[in-house]
Amino acid sequence: MIATIARKEFLEMVRDGRARAASAAVLAMLIAALLMGWKEFRDVQTEIEAAKQTVRQQWLAQSPKNPHQAAHYGTYAFKPRNPLSLADSGINRFTGVALFLEPHRQNDLRFRPAQDATVLERFGQMTASATLEILLPLVIIMITFGSFAGEKESGTLRQVLSAGVQPRSLACGKFLGVGAALALLLAPATVMGVIVISPITLASGSWDSIARAAILSAGFLLYLGGWTLLCLCVSAWASSSRLALVILLGFWIGNCLVAPRAMADIAGRFHPSGSALESHLKVTREAREGPDGHNPNDPYWRSRKQELFKQYKVSNVADLPFNFDGLVAVEAEKYSTEVYRRHFREIWSVFERQDRVYRVGGMAAPMLAIQSLSMGLASTDFQQQRHFAEAAESYRARMALDMNGYIMNHVRYGDRQALAGRDLWETLPDFDYTMPDVRWVIANQRVSVTALAAWFGACFILAVWRAERVRPV
Amino acid sequence: MNFRHMIFHEWRLLRADRSLWVLAILTVLLIGYGIRNGLTWVEFQKQTIAAATAEQKARLENVKEQLIALESSNANFDPNYFRDPRNPRAVNSVYGYQWALLPPSDLASLAIGQSDLHPYYTAVTASSRHTSAQLDELQNPLQLLAGRFDLAFVVVYLFPLLVFAFSYNMLSEERENGTLSLVLAQPATLGSLLLAKSLLRVLYVALIAITLSVTGFLAAGVHWGDQGVAFAASAWTLTVIAYGLVWLGMATLVNSRGWSSAANAITLAGIWLVLVAIVPSVLNVVISTIHPLPSRIALVEAAREAQSRALTRIGQLPGPSGSIDMDERARSSLIQIITAEAEVLPVLRRFDEQLEKQQQQVKLWRWISPAIMTQLALTEVAGTDGERYRQFVSATERFRARWREFLYPIYPRRFTSADIERIPRFSFEGSEHSRYSAETAFVLLAAYGVGIVASLRFARRNFT
């Protein structure tokens, strides 16, 4: 019985010209989004690889110079991309692409693509994820808003019920029919996705991308399944198909257009980010209150000298078992590093708290939950950014320590003309960053996953409850 | 039944519809929320600008006092000590730099546009803009991605829905209720009926547009006396009215096709979805793919290459506490900066050209959706579309040149308290244009006119 109903529903949808047109349009957009995302990923990846080589060569090719000057020349770290970012560009356009690593301060990533972009940027990007999050629910609404209400209006519901069909079977059949139609719609896109991701996955040789894609698909199944159930429920409840449509469209507008903006705003009100100017002035003041790493005659170092004299039982700075100027550089760097780490930790923890509020909002608007999950799996959310920035910061601290440490341990005190060369530059390994794997992502996305499961569960319960009570009038 | 009767009757019908009142209240709430968000952001900007101004004033006074004290005590001057305000390099990066400030324009709270992405305050030092760190506002990138719930969002996304709500069943409802034939049995033509209904709705649209605009202006505390403000405000209002009217025109056109109310609703919802929700974001992806943004990474690499080459040519600067002549050291570092910049200039120029190309593409393609046209126009009037920011960046660069002219001659000697008095000051006067809003309003109004004429012809065919 259910299979018969499902087949009838499926055929009806497939034969509906409007639904076919809309579905074809959405499918075209999905495939186009996948292809364009893949092109962008490939281009950016190539560029980043080349840039990494170049900055490494630039570092190694530095002419012989004072190691501290070499550290000041610094190097750049570039945030890598995950293959799944072709489906969801997340915050990538709004965060910097390159991180300058230099002594005495920790920088934020520079060059946000959105700053160079046009006014269109604020309309968002119709990525593959966005198509599934925003457009596919519209298709679902279109093919299901009349499923019960339309039958009520045309009188066929009374006939079907009088034929002895259980309301529950009817609902089940309709759900399966819709599911089959959607599967038909999504099949080509899924094939395309697999074709696009496979070479990248095979090249990297790990299961991570496949696991991410699988979890993302499961997430979308919950999201879209919930939408289908909700539409069936509203259609069963509403007295007319027009009312059902209005309610569903209203929910769609609230969920897909209004909720992200409103929730981001609310998150900002709960945990205000504060003023960048204030923050900047505070951190530069704190850094300057510390010892001056460029001037060993600073009062702080005079007292430090006395301490060291006592410790090593010498009376002349030249008798210390290391270069005092080098120690100055090392210790000053340690101080400023701590100051800046505190500063960034404060800022980043506010952002993470805001993100958490946003994800909690996913309990009310499932779009927020699936969007967060999608960005997390595509490694285009803030947590990934923070992970990268912290890794780069460790490398920066090491670079400064290596260079200053060389002066401290291998340059005689007072020798101002000492130069180091490629031998020293090569002792610093290249910055090798690997993104955390999918398990780390899931641990961070617990709220989103729960919200999606709750969404599906709630819609299921509502649909079952309403379907039981469906009446032909 | 004359024209006036028809309008009056139509007004009574709309007034009696309770769902429209609910919608009106909801709209008022959303407009209020949108205005409030815009105001919060602009207030924050103004506070930051005031804080920067105060910090600069306090800092310069402090430095002057320190200089006077150091000069009278004639303390020992070590040119490598970076915490001495007599050191010109320290004056450049720590003590004497000026803030370049971009104050929000009068209407900036109505459309946040790009203003939360573009830095509105910069510390101008002698270093090039492209290599020095930029102070971006502390904003969660997720919020930047989600966008702002400002008045422009309410106008561009939600205003059309409101217009549809009271016009989707203009004619179809009369036919479904059976009253259309009764009305037409009076000495009233279908054309005059349609015009009467349209005219009333035009008044509604204008009323809503003017109300939300004026509320926005009042809340923003616009200074009507300022130059160009009255013109900008009228441009804004006219654009909003024209935008509402183009959707009204679409609703009228769809009605004239003679379908049922439900079919009208679905069609109009579909048009809205395509033109507002889908086309702009798809166009964004398409333009980014076909005309990608020039690569900042390439720019960074070129700048570093240039810097290395400059360094190699001039010779290495010694490490900390070098005993080399201050003159030579200062000269070397100057030459280094200037040489490196000269090398990077061609790359920068190419970069700017590519940026400009992308901007042009968007300007060209904006005609495919009223939402894009209107967003561009509204942000232009509010001064938040990036044009004002580009003017600010040019002003900053001109000031940077003045700063270098002032500071570089001082490099070989010490900075004195007399020099403090001569420090150049930054000032910026932006000019807003309303070119896009004028064009947009004109095009939208013309589209409305065309829509009405077409509706009359279709209606005669489909309803009689």
C-alpha cells in the first residue's frame, strides 16, 4: 500500500511541469556551484603551494646578515584549504589569506578578499552548500505544500480515506514519494560531487575527505528530511493549500534569510567583541611596558645583568657563558610573545563564544545548525582559523628563538659585525601545518549535530501527530 | 462609478483586511530593528573615532612634555634607543603618528553596506600601506558572512514581500468573489478599475517608503543644514519609492494575466526568490570565477622580492646597537623603503586595474536584478559602498607623502619640541554622489510605467 502511494506521489511530482522546471534549475545551480567551487579550490591551492615555496626560498636565500635582522625579514604563513571547501567557502572571504610572522609582535591574518570585493559580496555566495540549505527547501515546499491540502481541496483525500487507507500509511507513502523525487534530483549532483572530490582524496591518500563528505551528506539528509516532514505536517494541518504555502514560505524566510543575520547580531550583543582600537592600544602599551629587546642599556637589563653576575659568579658581562645581547633579545621576545598571546586569546575566545550562541540558535532555525556543520567540515569556520593561527604563532616563536638563540650561544659578546648565513637559515624547518582531522571537527560541532537531530525528531513527531488527525474536510 | 469612488472603495477594502494590519505591525518592528542596528554600528564608529582623536591629542602632548624635559636636561641621546622621542624613527612608529579617520556620513546608519569591512581609521606611518598591518575592526567573520540586519536589508529583501501582500490578488480576488462583473456592470471600464486600484497602491507604497525613510533620517539625527544632505535624503527616498513601485508593477502585471490568487502568489513569490534571493548570490559566484580578484598573495611576494633586492643593493644594516654612523643608517633605511616601493609600483598598478575591472563588471550586470541596483544605489547614497572609502585611501596616501616630506629631513638629526608644532594634520572631506540612485530610480520608475501599460493591455484580453 505504502509503495503504491509512494509511486503515485513520485509520478505526480515528476510529471508536474513547474516542479520539473524548478528542480532542473536547482540542479543546474548545484552542479555549477560545485564546478566553480572546485575551480576556485584548485586555483587557490596552486597559488598557496607556490607561495609557500617562494617564501621558503626567500627565507633561505637571504644574504649573510645578523640573525636578528633575518628574523625581522620574517616569513609568511598561508592558511591551507580543505578539499570540501569547494562546497562551502564559509568565512574564507572574510578572513585574511596570509599571516606575516615577525619578531616582537603577533599579527592577524592579512588581506581579506571581501575587502577588495564589490557590493555583491554582501548578498552571499551561492555555493553548493548554500544551494542545499536555501534553495532545496524551496523545491521541497513547492512539491509538498499541496500534498494534503491540495487533495483536500480537490476532494481526492476523502476518496482515498474512504477506500480504507490508513492516514499513517498515506503520510508514509507521501514522504517516500517526495524522498524518491528528491533523490532523483540530487543523484546527478552527488555523482558530480564524487567525481570532483575523488582525485583530490586519492592524491592525499587519506579517508578524511570521504568521512567529511559522508557526515555532511548525513547532516543534509537530516536537514532536508526534516523539511519534508515539516511541509507534510503543515500541509496536513492547513485548511487550504494557500495557507500551507504562506506558512511554509514564511518559515523559509525566517529560517534562511532572517535567522542568520538576526542570530549573528544577537550573538554579538551577548558577547560584544569590543573595539579594535582599544584592544590595539592596550596590547601595544603592555608590550612597551616590557623590556626593550633592542637596547641592552635599558634599566631593566642593568638589573638583570646584576642577577646574572650573581648567578654565574662573574663581574664582567663578557665573562658570561653566553652572549648577553642575545639573552636580551630572547627574553624580550618571550615577554612580548606572552603579551600578544593573551591579547589574541581574549579576542578569539569572544568570537568562539559568539559562535556557540549562533549554533545554539540552530535549535530554533535549523539553517544555522547545518550551516555551522557544513563550515566546520569544510574547514572554513573560525575554529579552524584559530587552530591555524595558533600553529603559525608557535612557529613564529620558534623562528625568533632560533635566530636570537644563535646570537646568544654562538656569537661572542661585543661582536657587532657577526653574520650568519644559509647554514643557520636552514636549521629552521619549513612551516608544516596539517589540518586537524574530522574527529576534531565533530567534537566541536556537537551542538549543531544535536540541533539537526532534534530538528528531524521534532518534525517527525509533528508529522506523525498531524497525519493521524488528517480529515477530508 | 467615478474614479474617486473606486479609489475610496478600494481603500476601505484594504483597511478591512486584518492580515494586512498584522503585517504592517510586523513591518514596523522590523524597520525599527533595522534602524537600531544601523545606529548601533554608526555610534560605535563615532565613539572609536573620538577615542582615536583623544588618544592622539594626549599622546602628542605627552611627547611634547617629554621632549621639553629631555632637551632642558640635555640627557644623553642614543640613536638606537627606540623609546626616546628624540629618535625620528621612534616618532614615526610610536610617538608622532597621526590617525587618518573616516567619519561615517550622515545617512550611513541606513545602509551599512561595506563599511564594516573597510577600516575607517589607520595609523599613517612612513611605511607603505601595502606592507604595514591594517587595523580591522574586531568582528566575528561569521557576522561578516551573515551580513547586517540594517534598514537597507529590510528595504531590499522584505519591502517587496510587503508590496506583494497587498497587491497579489488585486484583480483575481474580485473575480473569485464574483464582484468583478458587478463592478464592471457599472459605467466603469476595466482599465479605470485597474488604474484606480493601482493608484491607491502607489500611494501606499509611497507612504511606506517615505515613512521608513523619514524615520531613518530622524533616528540618524541628520543635519539638514549640511551641504548635500537634503539632496541625498531625497535621492534615498526616491530610490525606495521606485523600488517598491517596480514590485507593484510586477504584481499588477501578474494580476492582469487572469490567473487565480493562489497562482499569482506563487508566481510573485517565485519572481522575488529569483530576483532577490538567487540572482545576486549566483552572479557573485559567476563574476568571482570569471573575473577573479587579483591575488594579494602575488602582491605580497612581489613586495618581499622588492624588499630583498633593495636590501642586497644597499648592503646589510648591522644588528642592534650598531656603532655605524646615524646619518648613514637613516639614509640607508630611507633608500631601502623608497627603492622597494618603486619596484612594487607596477605590480600595485596591475592589481588596482584588476580590482577596477571587477567593480565595472558588477556595475554592468546590476541591471539584471532590481535588488542589486537598489542595494548599490542605497549604499552609494549612504556613503558605504566603497567609493567614499577609496577617496579616504587616496587622502591617506596623500597625507603619507606629506608625512614623509616632513619626517625624512629630520632623520639625520634629532626630533625636537619645535618639530612637534609642525606635524602635519590629517583631514578628510568625503563627497557623496547620487549618480546610481538617480539612474536606478529612473530605470525602476520607467519599468513600473511599462508594467502598468502592459497590464492594461493584458487585462483587457484576460478579463473581458
